[in-house]
Amino acid sequence: MKLLIFRLALAALFLTGWALRSAAAESAVRQIDMGVYTVLTNVRSERKVVSWVEKFDLQRRAAQQLIGLGDEQVLPLTVLLVEKDRDFDELLSPTRRPVMGYAPERLWVQSVGLGRQPMIALSLAAGSSDAEAKVRGALAMWLLSSAGVAYDHWVVQGFLHLFGEAAIRGGWITVGQRNEHNVGVLKNYADDFDFNLERASLPPALAWLAVRTLAIRDGKWNGFAGITRYQELAATGMPKERAFAEGTGLSVSAMNAALRREVRDNSYGVVRVTSDVRKQHAAVAAHPATTGLWDLNRARFFVQLSGADRDEALRMIDLAAQELPPDDPGPSEVRWLYALLTQQPGLAAESLTKAIDLGTKNHAMRLQWCMDVINEGIRSSGGIIIPGKQAVRAADLLAGVARVYPESLQAPRLMASLMPSVNPAREADRRLIEKARERHPDDTVLRLGLIAWRWRHGDLTGASEQMEAMKPGPDDTAYVQSYLNWLRAQLDAEERLLAVEDAVSRGEFMEAGAAFNGIQAQNPLMPATMERYRNAKRVIQYYNLTVRARKFIDESQPALAEALVVDLEKVDLPPALRSRVEALRKRLPRPSEP
């Protein structure tokens, strides 16, 4: 009996100690805010954490310089840096099940949420060169997904190779080192490889060579500007080969010739890029993190894992939210992810709007909200009609995104789609679209946005004249052609309504009717235009009633004429039509005296 009591006491002591250690570990979670990313860690040694963050930050700044990204353009990243491999395994454990009796492949680093809410998780204990290469790869993919364009798979693959071998020493970034494996592969297939943009991906060695050829020109680092411009043009619907030629300055055939020439000449020169990233030393300071912040980001990581239990993720989100201030956009951001991944559009829209209301800094979410507003306007109206307050708010958000990505076409094109609904027109919106059009003069959406702006600015004549010259481009998508046809119908309706209103004011009701009959009312009209259309329709109908009343008088049917005149006297009529009714009243016999 004493032995049993002793064992129970030991067990209780062990459990109490485990609970205390867990609580201590949880309370020891620290946060390092590095501006464009945040590190959350339970690593006890602050010296080790600072050393890791300094090395990661140096690589981050080097990659940003090579890609050409400013800090303000980068999507906020969260890094979960844990103490031991066991801690890392626990983060992944819900999705790391044996397959057919075999243990899953050992992971050192896991990144999720690229292009939305990026995260990287890793264990500080994973110090192998393989783990370091994977961290560098995850870092590069995070930055590429932040660039405001969707890069082709071969671009990402090629840059990962280049950056993975780059060296940062002194005031230089050395890039373009010869990769013997890739060189050997290319030599064996030099006559067979084909740089084909329509393929889903390219062989890794060819992707490495292609990015290297485009980014290094004449022995200097040329950067990503040409590649990014190609991707932006392709995103507008332009055929890829044409977009590639306009963006990079090389046709696909010229690119193939350049690639073969490099392989034949064995000319894989290294370039040194002048850099001051080592001087841009950012202070690394760790501060205690709240339990709510740690739990929320565990949930953010967990919900984005393939195979995760989404309901468990929602429970984690709700628990974390209880520990955070009510004005923190984080829970709404993660609920939005949960709703997207579980295909709940209503919850997704509600969560995204709340995150926007609470001031999320995530540019991808801001863009998504604006796209959702435009898509909902199209879905609910059949045209491109967005409620005025929503349109103005979306335009303000897009202006902020455009300042962050000044070379990107996405925000200006979305802004151009909003222009019919932003009334009165704002000069800042026009300047934003005009600036993008200077770089892309043939973009149909930008041209339509400027026409819509001119219309909303009160220059209907100028807008109509510009619309006359508009024709669908060969590369325009169905949306662009729909926008063109819809806007053309809006301007036509405006001109015809002005003609109707002018004719009514002059008492020329037959002329007004002829102009009115040409309006395409089946094409969804803007709310204010539709109200004017209804008013014009009522006036034409009232005029037709006066014609009938006069006919009844001429046919000696005064009772029928009297009934129509009485009804017309009860409604609000334009002065010219009121005069017609008064004239009809005078032609009717007066009621007999009693």
C-alpha cells in the first residue's frame, strides 16, 4: 500500500512538473518584429534566436534586391521558430500520418500560405545544410509570391536555383555560379530542349538557364523587371509569346537561340551585384508574446496545411481570438482562410470585410476584397454596377495598393472597372489610371476606365467621341468585351435621355418619344440613369394619354376624355405637358349647373 501511495505521489509530482514546464514554455514565447515579417519563437536562448534572425534578414534583404522588391511591397510573413524537432513535429503532426505503413518523409522546413498569408515553420535544431537551403528556398518563394504578379512555375524554379547558390560577402552579392549538374544536363539535351511558354513547367536545368539568361545581360545583373513585365502583360489576356517579347525584349525564337548559344559556348559567367545589405543592419529585439498571438498563428499555420482538420482549426481560431484585442484583424484574417478552404462564401465575405474594416495590412486581402466587390456588382446587376460607397472605398484601397506596386497593372485595371460607379469623378483616380496607360497604351480596360471617368466628370461628349474609336482588341477577354459593350450602351442611353429631356422642355413630345425608343433598357443602366429613364418613360406615357384624351374629344366621347384628364391633373407633369392638359380641360364641357 505504501509503495502504491509513493508511486501515485511520484506520478502527481511528474504531472505537476510537466504542467509547470508547459506553462513556462508557453509564457516564454517571444516575438521579434522585423517590419516585413514577425518571428514567434519558444527557443530559450535569446542569443541563438538573434543569430538566426540576423542571418535570415541578411538573406531576405539580398533576395529583395535581386528581385527588385521594396519593403512596402512584401506580404507580411510570420515565422514559427521552435526549439526542437519534436516541437516542429507537433506543429505538423495532425497531417503527418503514415502512408501504406511507411512513415512520412522527414521535413525540416514547412512553408504555407504563399500569395495570401505566408508562413514558414522550422526547428532551430535543424541546422543541416539541407535545412538551410530549404529555408532560403522558402524565403525566396515568399518574396516572389509578394511581387504583385503570379510568376510562371519556371521563373520561380529558376530563381530558387540562382538564389540558392548566391553568396553574400562584403559589399557584393555574387550570383550566377555555375551549376555543374545543370550544365551537364543541358549539354546532353542541347539540341532537344525547347523553351515553350505554353508548357506547365520547364525542366529544372532549363528553368535555371532561362532565368539566368534573362536576369544577367552583358555580364551585369539585369534583374526581374523584364520578367515581371512579361507576367503582367500575360495576366491581361495577351498571348504569352507576344507578352514575353514585349516584356523582355526577346522573342521566344530569339530566347531559344540565346539559350543554345550559352550552352554551346559554355559561357556561364558569374556576376557581382553591388550591395549594401550588410550595412542595413536592423536591430533584433525579442519581446514577450501573448498566448493569444502564439495560438492564433499556430491556427493560421494549421488551417493552411494540406489534410488539416478544418473544424479543429476553427476551434483554435476562436480560442485565440478570446485572448486578443477586439480590434485585432488577425482572427478575421484566419477565419477568411478557413472559409475559403471549406468553401463557405458567406463566411469568407463576412470575414474579409471585417478584416478590411479592422485595417489589415495584407495587400493580397485588400485586392481580393476589391475584386469581390466588382464581381458581386457584376453578378447582382448583370452590368458593372457597384454601390457608390463601396466603389469609393474600393478605389481608396486600390490607390494604396498601387502606391505599393507602382509598376503593377492589377490595381489600375481594377480601378478602371470602378470608374462608372465613382460619381463624382476624382482627379486622383484619373491620374492613377493614366499613369498605368502611359506604360500600356493599348490596354482596353485602362482606356475604358478613362472614358468612364470623363463621363462621370461631366464630359459626355468627349467620352462618347472616345468611345466611337474603341474596338475590341484581338486579345481582349470576354470580360473586357462585356465592359466595352456595357459602357457604350450607358453613354448611348445618357445621350438619348438628354435628347428626350431637351425635347420635353421644348414641348416636342413626338421627338422625345423617338429618342426614347432607341434606349437599350435591357442593358443594365446605372441607378441614376435608370431613374431618369423611368421618369422619361412616365412623361412619354402621360403624353400618349393626352393624345388619347384629345381623340376622345374629337370623337364626341367627353366622358372618357374627362376620366383621362382628371387622372393627369393628379400627377406632377412638366410645364409643357401641363399646358396640354389645361388646354384639354378647356375643350371639355363644363358640368351643368344644379
